[in-house]
Amino acid sequence: MVKIQIQLPLNISRGLEEILREHVATARDDYQTEFVIENSHGCGTEGATGQEQGDIFIGFMPELAVQTDRYLLEHMLSVPGRFPIRKELQANGFVEHRGVFHTFGIVPFVMFYNPDYTDAAEIPRAWRGLLEPKWKGRVMMPGKEHMAPKVIRAVLKHQNPEQVQAVDENITCSGVPSNVIEAVKNGEFALGITNITFGRISESQRIKMFWPEEGLLCMPQIIAWKKGLDASTLKLGDFMLSPKVQNLLIQQGFIPAVPEAEPPLHRKNNAVLKWIGWEAFRKAMNNSEL
């Protein structure tokens, strides 16, 4: 029995689990194994670890990303070039050169504010602007167990080591994305940060998203395999790049990985992605609290 461990954003967690279960059931003859699927709903719980729990990993796996090069070499399957993604994403560093982490989609993070309480002229034009003294205690993200705070806090601390304290003092992490939207709507916090889906939802609450000039911080969603599995299990990677999965990502405003997918929401706003690359990201996560 092969365990598939999935850990995905709240808004696609159950939907992707359902289509994955349907796929492995209907494509049973294509695989030389039986699967069990374990869903760490909503990116897991604070302090949870996952690198030893699954055989195949799908989604956001920080506990796997922080493993050493030696661990990846000894335990994880390397198949570079097996799952090609669109050229612009390749150029932006979303291909992990070892061929261990394979990107099938990208989750952008957005900032938003309520113009009734925060002046548009005040909002930061770059992510490091969040660390200015004027934002102390005025920025909110979901609880630290969620994807956005794990990635954003780690990247901000990695790129601004002299302002690590400001990351903790300026940004409050609590609750779920809907709590962030409500707090910004009511003026309890000046800025909110969530993944792009919840940012879109916030716009129905008189809240406005804004796009940092340097780009949207983001997190690739990946699939990875432990060594020793039957070669047929690689077909799961093909499924993650299939229209069924890619269209689910597009519906939520996420970035599809395949060339033939329709342009996502961020294109309409001329937004770019800010990705620091796999090596820098792994270093950032290693220096953060998981």
C-alpha cells in the first residue's frame, strides 16, 4: 500500500482530494499498486511534521523542503525533466534542478486593505515595506500553521536578517483567512495577507487588493516521490498536470503550470511573481519555525 500525503490550501484541499480519489479509482489498471490518501487539511496543524508519513507528497511540503541534500539524494526519487512546465515558469526558477520537487501549480499571496480605514497612499509598494515601524501590530495573516505565514515570514526574515524582530512585531498570525478578511473589514488591522483566492473574496467586503511592484510572493505546489515505488506511480505527476487539476487551480486564481492553460487572474492586473528560487527558499525555511 502506497500512501499519498496531500497538504494544500484550504480552498482546494477537499476538491483536489476528491478528484484525486476519483482518478486512482478509475485508473486502477494503470497503476501497479494500491493507494491510501491522507489529507493534512488546511496545511496541517501547527508543529506537525510530515516527511516520514507519506510515500508520495502533493502540495505544500515545508517539512520535506528543509531536508538536507543528503536526505533528498538518499530517500527521494530524482526524475529531472519528466514533468515539463511552461517556459516562463522555467525562466523564473520554478524547476528544481535535482528533479525531486515537481511544480504543478503556484499559489500567489496578496495584500489587501480597507480604504475606509487605510489611505491608499500609505500602502507598501514592496514586501519589505511591511517591516517599517509604522506597521507594527497593524498587519494580519492566518495562523502560523497556514501556508501564507509560513512562506512569507520565512522569506521576509531570510531577505531582511537585520529586521527579523520587525517580522514578529508587525505581523499578527491568527485564525483562518476569513478571520483576516473580517479584521481588515472592521478596521482592526490596516493590512491583511492571504492567498489570492481569499483576496478575491475580500473584494466583496469593500476591501481592495493591491499588487506589490516587485511581484506577488508565492509558493509552488509540488509532487514528489520517495525512492522504491513502482514506476507506474509517476503517472500521478501526469495527472497533476492534466486539465482536470489545472482547471481547478485556475478557478481559484492560482497559476497553472502547463503551457496550454488559460491565463489566470493575476495576468489581468499585470502582476508578476516573486519567487526566490528553490535553494534560497530551502534556506529560508530551514531558518524559520515550522
